[in-house]
Amino acid sequence: MNIAIAASECVPFAKAGGLADVAGALPKYLRTLGCDVKVFLPKYNTIDESKYDLHYEYAIGEIPVRVAGAAWPVHVSRANLPGSDVPVYFIDCPHFFHRGRIYTNDFDEDGRFILFSKAVIETLQRLQWVPDVIHCNDWQTGLLPLLLKDNYSWDRMFDGTATLYSIHNIGYQGLFGKSVMDIAEIRPDRFSALEMHGGVSMMKGGILSAEIITTVSETYAQEILTPEYGAGMESYLLMRRDDLHGVLNGIDTEVWNPETDPHLPHHYSKENPGGKYLNKKNLLEKVGMPYDAARPLIGIVSRLVAQKGFDLIAETFNSLMELDAQWVILGSGEDRYERMFTAIHHALPHKVWTYIGFNNELAHLIEAASDMFLMPSRYEPCGLNQMYSLRYGTIPIVRKTGGLADTVHDWHEFQSFGSDEVNGFSFNDAAGYALADAVGRAVEMYDSNKPAWHQMMMNGMNADLSWDASAKKYVKLYEMAAGKRGT
């Protein structure tokens, strides 16, 4: 199949969240399955052209793309996804994309991604490459399925082209004023397919216009059908529930591999896990905390925001600090949580170490050195850190939501189904007492049942967390989408 993937971010060129990881990994796995894949990405001025060997596409030349009644000059550059022959086409329009960051609060944020969506279609026209499916992602390309059927319906080239729309986080819906209709030059009678709170939602456009809708875990696909998690989109998703599918993200098992990870002072494997404990000792020495093999180390690497459940930690802080465990926290976010973890660090330096900011090397070392990894998210569409933890033999403690529910199986809940199923600890209620209970159970087992702990570690390290299975599911959904377009 011919698959075009349109995304506002893509590793390693531009990253703000998990979408970038998907856009950078999935195409390479689709390629191994025989798909012809092309990726389309805005050319932000933060992208290093020489580092990634971008080349101007002279055969395409300048493309006039209409936004808000004006024709903006667009040029296209090309590079390959590193380690593959998958081409990435960079949509270059300095007026919209040379702003020093991926996303802005500028008045024309809607116009920026309307131009991108139109430019993807117009680049395909000039390449004369007909995709079976255009895979759109999040609100930034939510209008593309509708544009294909409205503005570009005259082009018979796309008669057989279907669209698949992926929701990575339903909380970001591309809400703008009604003027979007004029900016995108969409017919007025299409307004009902976009209307939200009197304005326009680009995400709604993708939900109602694409042949197939996906999100990033099976549990999240069910959760967003409810008022609690649907963020106002649940009624539209219920209309399309037969076309809504959850596909769990994979991880890049070459980047996240304890046997070869260049960020680790000591490599290890499931056959020879001794290096894990040397990494723990190394990290604790670095941060000035005493090393005790009998005392578990709990790691956190996260955005420090309420969505990630840090209000639950604040709620049960005293109970958590009474446990015989050490903590290492890496992240940044809301001031109140940055201040909370900084204060704990200074009050209990023998027990808690906090790094405010981001450090990729430290993130890898925390995953490898920790005995447990805490993710108490209020909602988590997929989550990646729990999968990194499993791969590194680190036991995840999570709230049972979204992709966390799909990947982490609680010892006390699943052991009756067989020891191969269990790999961590989880809790249901978004409440401090439930979090404290799960962490307490984990600390107690670490202290009292080493064989069970080792079994959980091995279960996690044996799991297939790569993109292989997920890519095969996407191919089936692409085939389904193409079939629906053909009917």
C-alpha cells in the first residue's frame, strides 16, 4: 500500500510529545511490511538542515497555497528518516513555520496548520504519487480529510484515497473561531461537521470526515466514549464507534535497550541482570544518596502536571515518605509541583533527589537504576515510560487508565491467571489512598518476596514492546479504510 503520514512533529527532527515518537518509528516498521511510505512535516526553523541532510526538491519548485484568501509560497525539502529509506517531505513556508518553536499561541495558529494540510495535498499532486491512505494525526491535520473531500474534490487523482485519523490526546482539539471556514476556504454548508461551542474544532473535522479513527491504546479508545474522558467529543465518537480502533504504541527497542544503551555506565540483560544494580549504585552516588541494596529506589520521569497525577502524590505525601524507599524525580511543569518536589528534596536529602528540567541521559539512567517507576496519571492515552520500565526490568506502579491499563498487570490481580501475566502494580481510584496502597504493596513485595519480584522483572523484559505488532494492526486498518473509501 501507499501510505502518506502527515504529522506536526516527528523524531528526530521536531518533538514536543508522543506523536513525534509515533511519526518517527511507525513508518520504518510499515516499510518492512512492504508499504511505500512518505512522511510530511512542517519545516520549522529549529530543524538542523545540515545535520539531517535536507535537500531542496527542485522538481517540485514553488507551490502557491491559499490561506485566508492569499497565496503563500511553499517550498519542499526532503530527507530520509535516519536508519531507513523512508522519505520525509518538509513543508517550508517561513511566514508560518520559522518561529523558534513547534506550537505557538500566535493569533494565526489555525492558519499555520491549515496551510500545512493543504500543502501536503498539493505536494502529493506534484509528486503524482497516489496514496491509498493519508494517515492524519491530532488536531493539526484534523481538517485534511475534509479538505480532501471539499477543496480538492475536483482532483480525480484522490478518488480512491482514504484517510485515517489518529487521536493522540483528545484534550487538544484545535478549537478556533468560525473564521476558520474562511481561512481554509471551506464551503459554509460544511460548518456543522466542524462546529464546537459556536466556533470550529479541527479535531471534530477529523473525527467526522475520516474513514477510520484510531487512538493509541485499546482502553483509551473505550474511555474517550465517556463524558469523563471524552472532553466533549464523546457524542461524535459514539456516532463513529464502529470505525474507532485502539492501537497501542510501540517503543524503539534499539534506543531503549539495556544491553546497548550508550547512556548507561553498566549494560545488562535478562540473562545477566547484575548491571542493573551497578547502575542503581552509580546513580545514588551521583546524587549523593546512600546506597542500600535492600531499600528500593522509586523513579519518576514526567511532566509535572495534574494530568500526570501529581496532585495524588501531594495528597498522600506523608504516607509515601514513611515507606522505607528512596526517590529520584526528573521533570518540569507546573510551579506548584516543581516547588513541592524541590522542597521535599531539601527536607529529606537522604531520601529524595529532584532534578527540575529535562536531561535525556539522566532519564535513561533513572529507568535503568530504579527498582520501581511511578506513573499515577489521571489519564494516559498510551504512555511510553511504563514500557521503557518493563524493558529495563523496572517494575511500574500505575493508575489503571488508558495504555497503562493495557500494559501493566497487577501482581495481586493477575497472579491467579498465571505468573507470566504479572509485571507490576496498579490502582483504580484517582485518589491518594489508592496510590499509597499500590506503592506500599510494591515496597512490601520488594522486601519480602524476591522470587516473585524477579519473575515480574523477567516478564517485563521478555515482553514484545516493539512496533512490530502495532504496525501490522495499522496495515489492517489502512486496508479497512481503503475498502470504505471504495464503497
